[in-house]
Amino acid sequence: MDKIFKALADKNRRKILTVLKNGEMSVSEILVNFEITQATLSNHLSILKKANLVLCSIRGKQRIYRLNKEILATFGQNISNFVGILEKTFTQDLGLRNKN
Amino acid sequence: MDKIFKALADKNRRKILTVLKNGEMSVSEILVNFEITQATLSNHLSILKKANLVLCSIRGKQRIYRLNKEILATFGQNISNFVGILEKTFTQDLGLRNKN
DNA sequence: TGAACATATTGATGATTATCGATATAATAT
DNA sequence: ATATTATATCGATAATCATCAATATGTTCA
């Protein structure tokens, strides 16, 4: 969870996720939406990948990135539950006793 | 939105929110749940307050903090929508055209 | 094999951040 | 008034982070 929150803390990385909602695409295709260098984008993608928010596969000389929808859904659920009732995963992650 | 994500990027701040789910409490009451100094906690609370995630009122010499449930609910909704369909607020925040 | 292309990695830099001890502020109690 | 208590603010420090230019890696194509 910590890696996910950290990954989402950067505006460019959130934008990458939004861009990827249009479907999987290569690094250079993602890049045209930004005004950052390829090196910076590559770094952001690496962080998103380590947070398991995106998946990557190779097609020829390109890397095709796509959203990891499962993780995003789980994250969304955790957040919703946090807003509502304390959720186990979330609570445990923080090293707290669960209320129940 | 950016401030909220930044605020949530820190584990201690997320834990503060979780602690505050048990109800409003003073700074020193919050503090016993952590192994950080009062100065550090005060800084975290200030960041949460600026992100509008917590509210603060004064009672005698104490500051009583509590969750801002409205903001949390809105945030949860934005996340859910992000996982699902692109949500206006979120999209606009990133300076992207909305698909619709 | 070698050139061209796509992306990752490296190393450096400036900016931001979490943290602390010390001090300031502000309320209450003696 | 003064001491005590609660919290915020200040100044410093070490760690993390976003970013870049340059280079390396790995793939395809001629």
C-alpha cells in the first residue's frame, strides 16, 4: 500500500495512469502527452511498475504499458473502505490493532 | 487533489487519519500512538489540515483534531471513479481533456 | 555485421521532505 | 504575576525525489 500511495503522490504519474485508461501503449506514445524527457518518463514508469499499478510487455523494440486494473480496483476498494469502515488490509498495513 | 495525494503519501499521516477514526482527539492523545516527537506530529497535522483532510478546533489549551469526513468521502469517490470511468474533477485536475 | 530505433540505466543536481531540539505562543492554574 | 501545560513554529540536517544529459542495452532491419 505504501508504494501505491507514494506512486500516486506525483501528478505526472497520476496523469500517466489516466493516459493509459485509453488503452495500452508504448513509452513514446505515452511521452507525447508530457513535457518531460524520456529518461524522466522511464523513471516514472518504473515507479508505477514497482507499485504494481502498471504492467509491461515487450513487442519488438517497444515496451507496451497498460494499467493493472486488478490492483487499481483493490486500491479503490481499500480507499472506499477507509472512508467507511476500517478495512483489514489497510489497518494491518499501518501496524495498528484492528478494532474488531 | 494534489495536496490530498501528497498528504496521504506518508505512512504516519495515514495512520493519523486511522487513529482519528476513533473520534476527535487532542494532539497529545494522538501522539501516544506514535514514536515521533511532538514537533513532527504537529507538522503532519498541519499538512493534513492544509489538505483539508482534518479539521481543528480549540478547547481550552488543547487543539482538538477530527476527520473531515466530507473531503474523505469526495476523495473516495474520485478514486472509485478513477478506477472506473474518468471523473471530471480528477481529469481536470491533471490538465487533460475530458474524453466526453 | 552494422546502423537505426526504443527504452532503460547512470550519475549529477536542485528541490522537497521528515525529522529533531529548541524556542515561541497562548491558555489555564496557582 | 508566574508557573505549568499544550501546541505551533523555527532552524538545521539528512534523506528522498524529480529531473536532466549522456550512455548503455537490446531489438530490428538493411
